[in-house]
Amino acid sequence: MDALIDLFTSFSGLLSLAIVAFVCLMATFFIRLAFKKMDEEEHEIGAVKQVHQGAHQHA
């Protein structure tokens, strides 16, 4: 119980909480960024395949 009191009342405890919160937010940001990039790449690959298939059909 003393550890929790130190965590929420001392400067070093609050700084530790701030760092943990920052790391969690940063991880969320990078995960969302990675999913967004994967979706964009998947969309581009699909467009390239569609154009490529269309070129074969006209040939």
C-alpha cells in the first residue's frame, strides 16, 4: 500500500506514471499509423492489380 501512496504522491512516482502514459499513447499512435499504412498499401496494390488485369484483357 505504501508503494501506491508513493506512486501517486511523490514526484518520481508521478513522473513514472507520466512516462507510462506517454509510452502507451505513443504505442497507440504507432499501431494506428501502421494499420493506416497497411490499408493504403493494400488499396494501392489492389489498384495496380486491377490496372494490370485490365491490360491483359485488352491485349
